[in-house]
Amino acid sequence: MQRNTRVLVVDDELSMREIIQSALDKEGFQLSTAGDVPNACCMAEKEEYDLVLTDLNMPGSNGIELVRFIKEKSLTTSIIVITAFPDNEKVRQLQELEIDSFIIKPFSLKQLRYSVFGALEKRKTLARNREMGTVAESNSDLGLVGVSPYIKKLRTEILLMAAGDFPVCIQGESGTGKEIIAHAIHNNSGRRNETMITINCGAIPHHLEESEFFGYVKGAFTGAHSSKQGVLESANDSTVFLDEIGELSLSVQAKLLRVLDVGEFVRVGDVSPRNVDIRIVSATNRNLENMVDDGGFRKDLFYRLKGAVIGTLPLAKHREDIPYLVRHFLNTYHHGKHITPDAMSFLSNYKWPGNIRELKHMVNLICTKGRDQKRINSSTVKSVLKLEKTTGGNLPYAAARTEFEKKYFTTMLEKHEGNVSHVAREVGMHRPNLIRKLKELEISPDNFRIAHAEARSAKS
């Protein structure tokens, strides 16, 4: 197949054209190159290419103009856009033009091959479906449920991100399906034959982060009786999903940046660097840009991670998907049960502050309470929702989490007399992240310091 595959490489830098040409020559492609958009358009006018790789930012005409020209001329040509500086507006335009993939500079030759073969395979699948007169059902393995414009756009974004091999950052509220999206990207990527590794950054105490991420050698610290691989090394050739990436300490952020830049890291206690080839998909419910401004997140890592950004919406913003989600949960966990139309209407109009995760939890509770009913009616739904609202220990997910966090951090601040640094060390959080969390919860450390100072003064 490669010997008959015609590829056009467009970049104003001769060195970049030579790097790409050298890498793809080994795959047996028929290669042509152009140094600017006008020449590339002339070449594409005379010959139809199976794949076009083009730089985005070039003197004169940019890559978007070439993409538009190719799209008008051919529906079957795969298009990959290469850029060092992803601009949100240009990315949006390219998504609307339905290109096959992005490659973010700097990139490895393996990443280049992943993107090229992923884009060509995607086009082959679409061509087969057109010949059969069917619509491609490639969305079926994405794990997404719903029919809203948001879900349809999300499916397109996932397939676009999956075809490339660049970092992806998924941003949105808790419970909106960020991990499902990460799995979908991996399962449709060139790394899908390897197991995706998931790391919950918020669950690792800061003093253990380096050894967990990068591993350690024998004797690196007390108790290191043998060497151990870190999770990044064990994920070689696969995808690493970093959930709650905003919780990472600044020291680990610096080492992670080097992994992204050159694929290199050093185990704790070692001096020899090791190489790893991984793709990073991250997720956060925090505003990383604000964290950068506050000093809680490295600016260089932020721009490296956001090779592409996928934003998730709260469930209340795509209510039309609620009936599909409810039926999905029923079929998956409570086969044989049904929801009456009035009950479904009630669920569809509920606020769902905990988003899809809360809806899943609630469907399970409703079915448990109505275990003798094959058809769950609105009275059962209303009684469970009312109980959830009024039972302090059994609140909806988002409210329960907030209540727990308030009690937890209040107890810690009382214990440490309002000393934020001491609390941060004990709970294993980076100090700026803790300060931000306390602001979110409307807890003032000053109140605890004043209270303890007054108590000491009264005793004396």
C-alpha cells in the first residue's frame, strides 16, 4: 500500500522537509515536497495526493489556505497540519475543515509515523463505508452516549485528536466524563494496542511523586532495597492519562516537561538519563491559566500540555442527552427496568450539579429503592431525589464532596492554628493549590489564626 501512496510535504524550512522526507522514505511512500503554498497548490492541481502534510505558519499564504484548496479539489486526501504554535482560532478553523490530524513541533519520528498511518487508516475506513453506502459507525467505540450537538462535536474532536500523537488537555467540571474521553482518544490512536496508564495526580502525596512517576534505583532512600520502574517508564509506547494534573508539585512539573520535550528522565537516585516514548493526555477541573498566573503551575508546561484542548460541558448544558444516558445506565446495570415518561421528564429537568457521575449514581439508587418495580415512576424518582437533598450523609456527589472538603480543611486548619504551610505538608498538597481550594470553599485561614491568638491571650 505504501509504494502506491502519494504524499506531499509542504514546509518553508528545508531542514524540516528533509527530516520528514527521510522518515517517510523508509516507509516506501511516493514523496513530493514544496516550500510554499502557491507551489503546493500548483502541484496539487496537477496530481491528486493521498496525504498532504503542511506547516501551518509560513511566509505569505498559510497552511489554512492550502487546506481549503485541497478540500475543494479532493474529498479523499488525508491532511495533517504541523505547527509549533497552536493558535486557538486557527485550530478551530482547521477543525471545521475536518483535517485528519495535528502534529506539534517538536515531534519524534515515531510520533510522525503514528499520525501518518492513523490519518491514512481513517480515510480508508471512510472510503469503505462510502462504497457500502453506510455511515461510518466509528463513534460506537468512543464510549460517548447522546445525540446533542455537543456530543457530536466531541466525537469529531476525539477522532481528530486520536489520529495525531500530540498532548491533549481535557478541561471541565468533575463528573463530565473526562476519563472516558481520554480512553476514547487512546483506543482510537496508533497506541491503542498498548494499555493506557492512568495516574490520579491528586491522590499521590508530594513526597512520593518523583518515585511514582520516574522510579528509583536501589539505595536512593531509606527502604529502597531494590530498583523500581516508575509509571512513565512502564507506559513506554502507550498513553499516560494524568487526571487532576493541576495538583502536581512544581518539581515534578519540571521533570515532566523534559519528558514531553525530549522523552528523557532520570530515576530518583540515578545519574544516567533514560528514554521513554509516551503520549500525555491530561485532565483538570481547574483553570490552569489562572494557576500559571498565581505561580501554581509552570507556564512552559502549560503551553506544552495544551497541544490541543477539549472542553467538557456540565450536563445541564446538554439536557437532551439525559434520556439516552439514563437508558444506557439501565441497560448496563439494571437490565429489564424502565423509566416512565413522567419520571424521565423529571430527571431531564433536574440540575445535576455532579453531572454525569451524579446521574449514574442516582439511577443506581432509584433502581435499588424501586427494586420490585420493572417500571420506575416519578414518585419513586422524586422520593429518592428529595431524600438525597435532605440527608446530610448522602448528598448528591458535588454537594457531598464540597461538604466533606469544608469539614476536612476546617479540621486541619484548627489543628495547625491556621498555618497554611503546615496544613499543605500534612495533606500532601502544593501550597498555592491549597490556598486556591480554601478560596473556593470560602474558608479563611486568618479566622483560625485570630481565634487561636485570642485563646492564648485569654489564658495568659
